[in-house]
Amino acid sequence: MSTWPPSWLLALCSMALLAPLGSAYQPPNIVLIFADDLGFGDLASYGHPTSATPNLDKMAAEGLRFTDFYSSSPVCSPSRAALLTGRYQTRSGIYPGVFYPSSRGGLPLAEVTVAELLKEQGYATAMVGKWHLGLGRNGMFLPTNQGFDHFLGVPYSHDQVGSCRGDGVGLLGSLGRSFP
């Protein structure tokens, strides 16, 4: 019968005890910035010769930088819906215009957002800034009902004033038509 030297036994026990600590997976932090009216060439990290964007450049240098991207719509609400759901905005009913304070609708609660998927993986989620995907009655379409733990921002554009009760006429389309 062979015996293990005490030093081997100590090393083996140490490895067994420390293995869970060393193998604990730490998911990466995710910061996704969605900016209105920001072109591909507007940042120094993407080649603009005179833009001073040092903090964004640092994030681009140390993180994942997207170089091939497409806009699903030329206006805000449909583009935001497509980004959050990964679906064409027409499939979510967020087309062709943007939400206004008088709009009744919003991003349907049945749509699965990236925030909901991340929460399933144990992430804490927050949305900061302009939501622009509807308010609804009693805030039913706000980010905190779409998978985000926290929301600090405005429900619409800063230039849109008026009631945020969500009991108005509907979605005003890009051609001036009203959509229920």
C-alpha cells in the first residue's frame, strides 16, 4: 500500500479547496451606448481627425468595438425597439414614427428585451437616458417593466413637452398620420 507524503496531501487538499475560487466565472460588464444622431465617423476612435472624445475612445480601446452596424430606422423609437429586441421594429409594431407624450402605446410587454435575457443570466440591469418607447397608463411601458431593474431618465425626447399620462391619441407617424 502506498502512502502520500504529507506535502502532497496538503497540496491536493489546497487545490480542492481553492478550485471553486479560481474557476468562478465572472461575466463581463456590459455598457451599451445608443446615441441619437451620432454618425460612424463622429468619434476619434472611429477615425474623426478633430473630435475630442477621450472617454469614449478609452472605452472603445478597452472593450468591444462594433465596426459593422446598420440602423433599422431613421427615427428613434423604431431603432431603439430593434436594438432592445433584436427584431425588426415592424414585428413589434413600433413603426413608422416615434412615441409622443400623447401616445397610448409602447414597446409591447410581450417583447423579450436584451435586459430580460441578461437578468436570466444573473445580471443587474439599468437604463439611463432617453427611453422613447412609450409610457402608457401608469407607466406600464417604462423600462422597469421591460427587464431593467433601474431607470433614470426621460420617457420621451427632451424637446417633447406635455402630458406623460399616456392617455392621448396614439402614435404620430412620420407622415403626420395618427396610428392607434
